[in-house]
Amino acid sequence: MKLVVLAMFCIFFACQNKKEQVAAEMAVTDTLATSLVGEINDVDSVEIDVEDATMWLKEVVESHFLDGGFPMEDICTPEYYSYKTDATQVGYDGGLTEEEFVEKWSSTYDVRYAGISYGFLISAQDWGKIEVTKCVPKAKQIPGEITFEVILTDIPYKMDYKRDITVIPVGKAYLIKNVMEYVE
């Protein structure tokens, strides 16, 4: 597992050094064919099975909120994990100030949707049973990843949380690359 995470981490940073990233509009089908364009214009085709990615995302998110479920660090990229950890701790002892957080992360993420001072995926400190009640691929996609429009519903508390969750393929699984948290 550590080798997979290390390999993913190296690939992620290699992709970050691209001169430009081209957004592509794609029709959503059972499989999205995406490509990563390297510095030397070589094209590696990465296929993302939408149905598989959808099932993976639903399973890990719902499991995360159960006792003994998937911990955040096992389902996120190392960079997103660090970003969200910083966002959660803004304003607390040992955490960054909001200005420091913005300065540190604004070149990588849209910090307006970080969920500053909130936990991972939902803003509530207490929750009942969390279910993914909507998980639909967005029409516009960036090559090499897939973004879903997601509604997380806390069934007993009757709360909905709208999120855009981006996942990337890693081997035969996926990792969460970003979560855009919209104010409830």
C-alpha cells in the first residue's frame, strides 16, 4: 500500500509540472477516455470507468462515517489530505491563520470551497447515518480525473451537504483529489 501511495505521489507531482493543463468537455458515458499530456507532448491514455469510480466513491464515503470505516488518509491523495487538515485547523492552536492558509494553498486549490474549520466532507461535528444520495459525473472534466456532483445526506438529522468531489485513478482504485464544499 505504501508503494502504491508513493508511486501515486510521484505521478501527481510529475503531472503538476506540466506547462499547461487542458480542460476537455466530454460526454458522460460508461467510460471516460482521458489523456495526460506530458512536457514532451507524449500522450498516455487513462481510462476512467465512470460506474466503477461512482461505486468506489459511494462505498468509501459511506464507510468513512461508520465506526471502523476508511480513514481519510487512506482515501485521499497526500496533498489533499494535507490541504484539508490545514483547512480544518485554521484558527485553532497550532493551526494556520486564514491568511496563511490562503497564501499556502491558493495556487493549488480554490480555497473559497475548502470548508475552513469544518471536518472532512461534512460540516457537522455530530452525524447519524451518512448516505451518498446523489453522485453524478459533471459534464466538464479535466483529463486524468473525474469530478462528481455529490449530495451527502445525514438521514436521521435530515441534512444535505452539496459537494463536488474529484477522484483520480490509482491502479485499480481511486483517490479523492479534491472536495469543493458549498455552504449549506
